[in-house]
Amino acid sequence: MTVIATERLSKRYPRVTALDRLDLGIKPGVTGLVGANGAGKSTLIKILLGLAPATEGNASVLGMDVRTEGPRIRERVGYMPEHDCLPPDVSATEFVVHMARMAGLPPTAARERTADTLRHVGLHEERYRPMGGYSTGMKQRVKLAQALVHDPQLVFLDEPTNGLDPVGRDDMLGLIRRVHTDFGISVLVTSHLLGELERTCDHVVIIDGGKLLRSSATADFTQATAALAVEVTDSDDHPDGTAALREALLAAGLRVESGGPGTQTLPGAGRIVLVDAADELTHDVVRDTVAELGLGLVRMEQRRHRIAEVFQTPADAPQAPKGGGTDVR
Amino acid sequence: MSAETTPTTARAAEAPAGASIHDIGYRHYDGERHGRAYVRRSLYVQSLRGAFGIGRSARSKVLPILLLTFMCVPAVIIVAIAVFTDAHSLVAKPTNLVIGAMPLIGLFVAAVAPQLVSRDLRFNTMPLYLSRPMERSDYVAAKFAAMATAVAVFTGLPLLVMFLGGLLGKLKFADQARSFAFGLVLVALFSLLHAGIGLLVASVTPRRGFGVGAIIAVLTIPYFAVNMLMGILWYNDRQGPVEWLGLLSPGTLMSGVQSKYLDGTSDFPGEIVVSDVAGAVYLLVTALLIAGSYALLNVRYRRAGL
């Protein structure tokens, strides 16, 4: 079964081409849609919701044609916009109840589903307070709740982690994962950060300039690129801590990258050792090695990929090995 | 292989909220899902309630209730006079009450129209409506109907007070019913016209304050300007153009219609009643303004949101 299918889908404005003959086949699960700002992500969502006509080509959502069955699609699909969309003077409960009714739910069901959904997204006592006083994290939860309240089969989440701090970001990504695993709702989530999607998504689609750049199961991405970025301090024994660590890690049998073209632009380039995270023990080996050298560990993090790096992968540009379904976690 | 590391990170993200969620579990909804008609009706009811501050904070109820009270006081006084003087008729006609209360109605329109449409634009809520099983035209229809109903209730209530009061005062039923019916026709025309103008102005001014100011300006400035011009022309014995000038503001338009067709007393200079030709044009312009503002609202919302 395919939840979203597009065939030579194009959208041209007088001066820009937002989508250029896009062919997609998205299966149930969590799918990440990655692209820089202006890559055509929002345009694609607009067309899939049946709100803007495509210039050319076909698209179907849940087996329904976006041209002719817009209202029926929107009955079964949820949408969380990127920007702020909450009136500050009403409470989350009132607002989500209203949005549930706008989705066609009878009053009683709207109230019950609202209570359930707000609890699932982790909004508790504060749901009775006006939303003007909410933190960004709470607002994002309400926005997610209004997209889920009518129990859709598919949700479009447009940049749901925008403006969140690292903890809030992790919470939101965990929540998105649960929308699929626990609620059984398929997810199409957009982001301009590939790194944060690879932990959440089963499948990642990368578009650029309205064209499909790459579509593959997340496992393919992570196998090819999983790396740990390690930064250490210098010490009296090791005036160049970075070099010392690199040698020690090589001696410990790990593969250390000397920094490819993409790494030079990372913050702190030159002071960072990139270690191939072949398996989960890598973390421990790095920690132990740093401790033995007596260096201070500044950071050790999963490297975040940026879209630029995908351009630099010459391997398999536009191809669609509709793998899907592999849970990376 | 390494069962320790990955699940730790996974659990860290899920643990706090996860614990309670797994106890209850997610329940799917297999109940009824209504279509566009239900959605439109729900939006209409919610907007209409919102216009009078029902289901909103106590502070937003103050203005509608205050204005509604001011609207009803003259009606109560008129009834009281009739009852205590044993008169055979009320001292004012319902239609004249509506025309006389125009400034108050203008305030009400200016307060309500931005509440109904500007907020959704200002706070970017439109995309949420559009992503639901309704069309843009449903949104416009629901808001227009809610606004027109709100103005009709606001202007119709004092007429109802007069009608019931007149019956209590044992005035002749036939007379009362007739003038009440004329009053209701005026209320209907008046509400549709002012709903269209009010919503249209509010829909291009997402900031509430601007919306209120702009509506008051659009409703009052032409009204007073036309009245002044009419007066000047009248006293200079140039009566010909007076009846045509009335077409230039919504207030004088309604005033002309009620004195011509709805048995009202004219408040034009010299109490002139417009000619048959002019009367027909008044009706035509009214209809065009209502239809035109509704069409323009639809155009406005073709571009709104997302």
C-alpha cells in the first residue's frame, strides 16, 4: 500500500518552478522530507492537501486523487503548519475541540478526542489556560494535537522542531516516532536538518529545487554516514590533543576520518576527530581512550548531516529504492 | 549486539511521558464524521456565539451587553410612554428606531467583524481551517451568515421589545404586527449590508485595532458627509440631487429604502421621500452592495492562508 504517490508532479509559478516532475512513492511509516528553504516542501504539502492545483502531473493521497477528492483527503489527513497558528486568548482544550468539530467530529466525540489527544501529546493541567502564556514546546504540542485530534491515517508535520531547544527537539522527535509506533498513524515530516530526521524516520526523501535528489530507507543513510564527532582539550602531556587522540584511536582499531570536504565547514573544524561509528561500542572505546590520554572531552556527538553533504555523495543520486519499513531504532 | 547503548538514548526520550501513555493506550476513532454542511454550521454557531462573547472571557462580554442595553433602552421608554399615556400608537416606528440607532449599530459592527475574521488572519489560523474538510467558500459563508445574524439579533431585539410591549399596552395587534414586519424587513436588509461591509473591511485589516477604526470610518464618514451635503443643497433650494446623494453611504441608503418602501418616516432634509425611479435604484444598489461584498470576500479568501 502507498500512502502518497506522485507522478511527474510539477508546480510552476510565473517566475519560479517550485516542483519539477517529482515522482514519489511513500509507504506507511515515518517519512522525512528534507530540503533547504524554498526546495518545494511546503508547496508539495499544499498540493497533497488538495489546496493548490498542480501545474502538471498526478498525485494521490491514501489512494484518493488530490484534484477531485480534496475534502475527503482532508477528512483523513492531519496538518501541522510550520508557523505559529494559535490564538493566544483561548485555552488549548477549547481550541482543539473547535478544530475537531471543524474536522467533522460530533460535539461529544470532539470533546473526548481532545482530552485523549492532549494527554497523548503530553499537555496536562496547562490545557485549561490561555495559549498566549505557553512555551514554544507546549505550543508545538497543541499544534500536533490539533493535527491528530480527528484520528487521521496520515499527518503532515511541517518543521515541527523549529524553534525548540535540544531537549524539546528530542521530546518532539520521540513524540513523532510514537505517532506511528503507538498510534498507527503514518507521518510525513519535513525538516531542513537531515541529522534529526535519520533518528526518527524509516525513510528519507530529499528534494532540492523541486527535484527529487534521493529517496531511500534511513538505514542506507546511516550505514553510509554514521559518524561520531569528538572534540578534546589539549594537555601538558599532549600539546596537540586532537592529533594524539587520532593516533590513539587508530591504534585502538577504529576508523578515523581525516575530515572530508564536508567536514571543513563544520564548527570547530580542525579540532574535531570524526570516528566511524561502526557499532555501539565505539562510544565506549572513545571515552576510554580519551580518559587514558588524560584529555578533557569537550564533546562527543552523532554527526549531523547537512543537505550539502548529500550533493557531495556522487554514488546514487536520483533513484528510488522504495525500501521503507526498516525501524532504525 | 550492543543492547545497552541504543535503547538508553531511546528510553531517555520517551520515559517521562511514555509511562502514562502505555497504561491508557491510543484509541482510534471509528465514530461518525460529518461533512461540509456540519462543519459550516459548527463554524457559524461558534462565530455567532463569539460575536456576543458567549464562550469567551467575561471581558469580551462587556461591550456586546452594554451596546445591547443601550439599544433596548429607547424601545423600553417608547413602550412605557404608550402604556402610561394610554396612547393608541407608539411614538416612534420600528424602522425609525433602527435608523436612529445607526451609530450604535456601527459600533457593534466595528467591534464584532474584526473578532470574527481578523483574528484568524492575524494569528495565522486560516491554514488550520483550510486543511480540514471544508472549502474556502464554506468559511466565507459561515462567517457572513454569523455576522449577518449577529447584527440582525442586535437590531431586531429592540423591535421585539417594542412589539411585545405594544401588545401588553393593548395597542391594536394588526397595526403592531404590520410595523413590526416592516421593521424586520429593514433589519434583514440592514444586517446583510452591514455584515458584508464590516467583514470585507475587517478581512483586509488583520490587526484588530485598525479593523475597528476602519469600519467606523467607512460607516460614519460617508454618512455624515452625505447628510451635510444634502442639508446644504436643500437649503439652497437645489432639491433635485438630494435623493441621489443618499446612494453614497450605507446609512442614507437604508434610510431612503425604509421611507420609500417600509412605511418609515424620512430623515432626509424636508422629510423628502425618494421618487419611484430613485427608489428602484436604491434597492438595486443595496442588492449590488450585498452581493458585491460577498463576492469580494470570496476573492479575498482565495489568497488567504497557507
